[in-house]
Amino acid sequence: MKKLSLFLYSTFYLLSYTFAQTDSVRITHTQETGTLEKQRFIDQYDYVFMTKEPTKWMVKGYGNVNNLLGSEIFQGGYIKRTVDFRVGVERKLSPSFSIAIEAARNPISTFRKNGFFDYSDYYSTSRKRWVTSAELRWYYDMASRIRQGKNSNNFSGNYLSLRYERVWQNENSVATGFSGTHGKWNTDYFGSYYHSQLSLNYGIQRRFFRYGLIDFSIGLNRNTDQLIHRKYTFLNGDNSIKQPIDWNNIQSSSTSTPQHNWSITTNFKVGLALADFKKASEVAPRQVFQTLENENQMLKISWPRILLSTSAQTFNGSIGYEQKIAKSAFSINTYLNFSFYNSFIKNTTIYDPATKTNFTSNSQSSSIGGFLHLQPRWYFLMNRQVALGKTGTNLSGVYAGLNNVGFGSYGFSKNDLYKNTFRFSPIFVNTGLLMGYQRKLFQKGFIDINLSKGLINRHPYLLGPSNFIFDFKLGFAL
């Protein structure tokens, strides 16, 4: 736990450093004759993150792309199923405090309860429900920065917040199945649904140019699920399986019991924002994206995906290294994407295929695995951009190449009767065509987005029927 706490602290320290609020003193000396006019000076950091633009309200639409980060199988509708889209408004109450409300219309199978895995193929449904939330934010250092002339009263700052989220779902739609065994209808059915969440968050929100918005946060959450027990009573006392079902002979009743659990999660939100600000002075994009720097190598650490709770623990991360070949437009890039998952469930119903009956048992499953990507890359526009003076010889830009993928894992699942262990020794999975875009952000940040299509597919069950891999990474560059 100490190592995990140190890792989380180090991650947010790097993140704060990457998007650090500039504290340097700017000295400008001018000599003018004639009329003295009001001048407005702004550096590249202020321009990009709108720190000097007074803003009292902001309408925002964003997606929580935390589940999108990483290398995943790409299929039709993947982004729609994986990204949690929200719309909302944030209003300043004072320089230090704001209140925000948000709403969404999401599928019944919620992203939060499914953790980092996309279960939509198993729980696909057209049914949706409303999700609303309210949040009180404290921008704890903004008032002092305003007094020091380092910030204006706006929404680009570090914050602590208290957030409450509620799902509006009819419990009558839960545990409504009807099944039977050994010639008898079952009379008791159990189900649950995600009801609400109270969160204490630490976050870093920044405006990004005029209409962009980015928000990193880590939260301590108290989740509430509603456990539903639905009971069918046969009025004549006979629950023998007969068709058609005589519903006039069946009386239904249900009870709802709240169940609370704690979790720690990371969030990464990207979206659009509309606000009451004035246009800032222009800054050349090359100053923002470090396009004129020469760079031969880059160590990359991606923003992690973390979920820690009493019943499940999940960690997904990535570390990469890219080396330019001499001063050419070619490079060799490697990523190690690693994951850990562990879950423990008490008193769950499990089907025993040997006896063809259900039994109640505790169950645990755990796995650790990794994908190794080896990617020869060609930044095919670099030589032209260098000749035009628009970029340096670095590792930023559009690229094409090959994506060679290897995989290995170990894990087990067990209950009171059985234990199954599975192990994949390191194996070659796929070689495919690669197309992507990478960019250095300021001094210590990077973004890398690519899509690859497999050509030599040794293990199709690992990459799905479409054989596409979508990879989205954002994090720290050293």
C-alpha cells in the first residue's frame, strides 16, 4: 500500500509539473514616445491554458476517456461504448469556489461498475437511464495567485471537490427473469444496480486554447448499489413448470437493500468548453508543441488507469521508449502495456456443469499480463517540414510503420469447489500496418494516437475478429 501511495503521489507530482502554473517573474522594458496605451502581455502557458482570462461561467461537454487510454481491440461502436460522455455547466461562486452540475443519458450497463473492461458484447441493451451529478469545487490556491498577479478568476487551476452522482433507474426492471430447474419454477431472484456515488477528488483542470478542456483527477468514492430480491409466490402452492404460464396465479414482491463499498479511481476528461472570456493574444503553435526542438530519444510513461475497491483491484499502465535512427525520419518505438486485475465476490451463485446445478460460493479471480509492442516508425512528413523551417528533427508528427505484438499472462480463478489456473508463455501475436500521430507537449508531456491492422495473425482470439488495435496514450515524456 505504501508503494501504491508513493506511485500515486509521484504521478500527480509529475502531472502538476507537466502542467505547472508558471510562477516566473516577467520583466518587460519598453521606451515609447507619444500616447501611452494600455499593453497586454501573455506567455505561451497563459495563452494555451487561458490562465489570464477572467471567466465566471463555463458550459462543457466532455468524455471521460480514462477507459479509452491504452491499447485495446477496436470494433464498431467501441468509442461510444467505452467513453462516458457528459454535458454540464460550472459557475464560480467566488475566486476559490465553484459549483458544477452535469447530466448524461447512459446505457443500463454502466461504465463505472464494469471497471476497465468492455462488457457491452455480453450485456448489450438499448435501454438507457439518466445520470445526474452535482459538485462543489475548491480551487485552493487561486485566490493567492490572483493577488500575486499570476492568475485571473477562472477555471484553470488545481482543486479539491466533493461530488455526488445519482442514477435514475426503475428497480422494477432488475431481476425480472423467470427460470426453473428439476421441473419447478424458481421463486427467488436476485439482482443489483448501481445507484449513487459520493466522491472526494483531487484534480487538475485546464482550459486548452479557446474551446478545449482537460481535467485529470483521482477520487476516493463511496459507491452505493441497490440489491434487489424479487420473490414470486404461487397462489395455489404449485410451482411446477407448465406452459403457458398462468400469471393470474403468481404474485410478485420485491425488497431493495443498499450496499456500500469504497473505491479509488482515476479519471481523465477531454472535451469542449464555452465561456464568457475575451480573446487572448496569439502565440505560435510551435512554441506550445515544441516542434522546433531536436530530439533523438524519448522515454514515455502513460497516465495510468486505476480502480481500487474492497471487491476489485485493477491497474493498467504503459511505459515506452523511442529512439531515432541517426538523424533520419525513422525510429524504433517500444511499448510495454501491463495490467493487473483481482476480484473477490462473496456468496455468489455459480453453475456446476458436472452436476448441472447451481451452488452458492465465494469466488476469486486474478490475472497479470502484458503486451509488448515493437514498432519501426517513419515520420514521412518530417524532411519536408524541416526544409520549410516548421519543425526540428524530433519524434513529433504523423507516422507510418509496422506494429509487432507479443503477449504473456498468468492468472487463476477459484471458488469453494474448483480452482483453474491459466498461463500464457510469451508468444508472438501479430504483425500489422501502423498509422498514427505523436506530439510532444511543452517540456514534459506527450500524446500518441495510432491504429494498426493485423496482417499476420497467429492468435486471432486475442485481438478480436476485426483485427484492429486502437492505441491512445497521454502522459509524461522524459
